[in-house]
Amino acid sequence: MTYYDWLGVLSVIMLVMFIGIGWWAYSPRNKARFDDAANSILDDEPVDTPNGDKH
């Protein structure tokens, strides 16, 4: 295979990865987790870390 054939294969792989990441990001089963992460900055409660510190 030539260099340009590999570029075509790489383009297809990257397109499939892009579509897969978009599908994962907008999947309804991830909505609750992403909403929690987005709103966590607004929480007033301190977060416990594994070593017991509060942030």
C-alpha cells in the first residue's frame, strides 16, 4: 500500500472515532453523570478526598 492509501485508511478511522465520541457524549444514559459534573462547581458542600481533606 502506498502512503496515500494509508492516509485514506487513517481518515476513515478518524471519522469513525469522531462519530463514536459524539455518540458517547450525547448518549442519554450519560446525561445524569454529565449534568452532575457540570453542576458540581456550583455545589456549596465540601468534597471529601481520600486523605480526609475538605476542599
